[in-house]
Amino acid sequence: MQDINLKITDRNGVMHEIVAPTDMSMNLMEVIRSYELAEEGTIGVCGGMAMCASCQVYVVDGAEKLLKMGEEEDAMLSEAFHVQDNSRLGCQIHITSEIDGLEVAVAPYP
Amino acid sequence: MIKTDILIIGAGPTGLFAVFEAGLLKLKCHLIDALPQSGGQLTELYPKKPIFDIPGFPSINAGELVDNLMEQIKQFQPGFTLGETAQTLTKLEDGTFEVITNKGTVHHAKAVAIAGGLGTFEPRKPALENIAYYEEKGVEYFIKEPEHFRNKKVVIAGGGDSALDWSIFLSNIASDVTLIHRRNEFRGALDSVEKVQELKNQGKINLITPAEVTGIKGEGHVSAITIQKDGETFDLETDYFIPLFGLTPKLGDIGNWGLEIEKNAIVVNNSLDYQTNIPGIYAIGDVNTYPGKLKLILCGFHEATLMCQSVYNRLNPGKKFVLKYTTVSGVDGFDGTRKEAEKAVVKKIE
């Protein structure tokens, strides 16, 4: 199992280069949370069920690496705030070798 | 004034189970919750989702777990102040506590256990310029008294279960129900979606999709909302505008009580009894933090149990106490019921 490199810009505009493991069944929300790139209580509020949009990110680079959005994610984003065309929910992006090099920015919440 | 032994702030699974453990120690509990029903996140966010890590339940739906907890604690007759948030906390001279809610309900307790989870669930408010002005003047985020809307014109915005469910419910009460959503697709239980479709076909619900509410109008009270649909903007007359865009948790007033806060959680001194920096105030479940903290329901149950033992010792200093097992001692409810194991049969075999 390999580690992958991610670029994550936090809500203060600071960019972090992160190395994330692909063998821990993590998602992007959990990576942001474990590296404390967003204040606890403002990220992964629903625990990762695509029910709160606190883990919304804007995909800056590498959108083509991602799997298509599922219905639940799509529906949640239709109700969320600050949504842009490149919005995704971090909890629905699984950390796999395919997304190596992905670059995202954490969206404001709430 | 409401008097109790342990005042529990937050009626989620941890708070509810604390009532049981307190009951075994003959301590009476009262719970406060901002939501109009018990269960916290489990009821509000994911009642139909299965939970797989409750010991002894290979799978249990969140809503069912709450129902079971309510059944389990019924015998200890807990009191509830629902739909109100604990606003101020004062430690009185005799070491007891007074907690007053945003509605002015006064609670007096010997100990306080904060089981507030991620905080108070507050409605997510749409970013409309003058929405704050119209709050309680036609803009509502919760529906507490459906009768309030009888024969009124109501506009609901949102695409989830609560928008669907309340549209269905109010279609029998209000004179007009309009449901507005940014998409044509709704995310909800299939039968709710189908029911809204049926009511739309019958002309009982006016559906406007894909559309967005962009403004509110009215002198002193909502009289119309502005809607944007397919690039066109128009006004729709209404008495009420109810945006239902879900809830977001905030630690809120608890953050002003002098408790040590770290990363939106209450710091507890240790994992011996989960007491905060103010003696007599405990924090249990997702709301607390300490080295090794895990935000799991089963950990909340454990924390609730240790908290109750600590409160007992605090209220009964010097009194000897031996942990009892329910299989041995049974359970004596405050309602006069008694549950106990059947006696083993001792009989001679000839």
C-alpha cells in the first residue's frame, strides 16, 4: 500500500501538503480532521454520512481523478451553502492511489 | 421551579442512559434539550440509519435505540424540558446549581451533567439580507405548533425529509402550501416523496422547482417572498416562510459558563469521573474531551455510568457504597415497579 500526496488549503487560506495513507479506509474529511486542518466541531459534523456538508471542499486540481458524485452527495450539495461548480463532500472522497496529487480547498461552514 | 438531583443538559443517548444509571443509585434526573424531542442526533439526523457498534446489538436503527433507551429509563420517571436551551448556570452558595433556559424555565439541581453532544442544534439560515428582521414575524425555522398555521398561506423551502414531511402535514391545515427547492429531486423517504407527488397532483401542494427564494417582503410581518426560477424573478404572497435547510450544532451558551473549552469541547479533568473544572459539573459523551477520548455512543454510556457514581459519592460523602449488579439486586423503579431475576429452582430430584 502506498501513501499519496494531497494539497489541502484550510479555511484561513493556508495550503498544506499532506501525505495520506491508502490502507486505512479513510476519506478526505477524515484526513482533514486528523491533520486538524479545520476546527473540531466544524468538520465531519454528521460523522461522514453526507448529511451536513461541513466537509465541503472545492476541487482545485485533479477533479478527473475522482469518482462520480453519488445521489446522496449530490442531494446534500443541492441544499448546502457556499456551493460552487467544483464543490464535493470530503466524506465521499475515498483516499485511494487514484487520487494522488489531488488539490482541494476547504469550503466555509456553516 | 424544577428540582432534581442531576440536571442533564442534552437528551441524546448518553444523557438518556445516565438517567438509568442514576436511577440505580436512587438519584432523580431531569433533562433539557433544544430539540422538541429526545434522542439528539440519532433522532434528528439519522433515525433510520443502522448502528453496528452497540454491544449486544449486531445492528440497531438509531431511532430504535432511542426508543429502547426511553423504555429503559421510563421506570425512573425523568423530567424533560424540551425545545429550550440551557442559557445560564449559577453555582449557588450551598454548592447546588441553578440553570435557566432561554424560555425562562428555572431548574435547580445538586449536580449538572452536560451531555450536549456537538452542541445545540440551530437551524441553518438561508443567506437572505433581511431574514433576521422577519424571525418570529412570519419566518420560522421549526414547527412547534402546527395549529399556528391553520388557514394561513405557507411557503416551505428545502429538499430533505423535514421539508417533505411538513409540507405533507401542513397541506391539511394551511390554506396554501408551497414547496420550493433548488432542484427537481428531493432527498427523503420514498413514501414521503411519493406522497408529495400525489398531493401536488391533487393540487394540495404547490411545487416550485428548480427555484430559489431570494427575498422577503412585508411591513412588520412577512407578506410575500421573492422567487427566482428559470432566470425569472417573481413575488408570491404568503403569511409564513419556513426554510428547512437542516440544523447545525453550536456549543452556544455552554461556552460562557466558565468551563475550560478546547476545540469546541469541554475539557474534563480525567477519565475517572468526567468532572469539569467546576466541581459538581460533569461533561459526558461527545461534548467532552480528554486524552484518549473517543466520540462513540458506547463510550458515552461508560462515561455516564462513572459520572453517576461520582455524583452519588459527592452527595453522600463518607457513605459506604458497593456496586450492585442488576441481575442480583433487580431494578426498583421510582414508579413503584420492580424488575428482578427469577429465583433459581431448588428441588430435589428423586
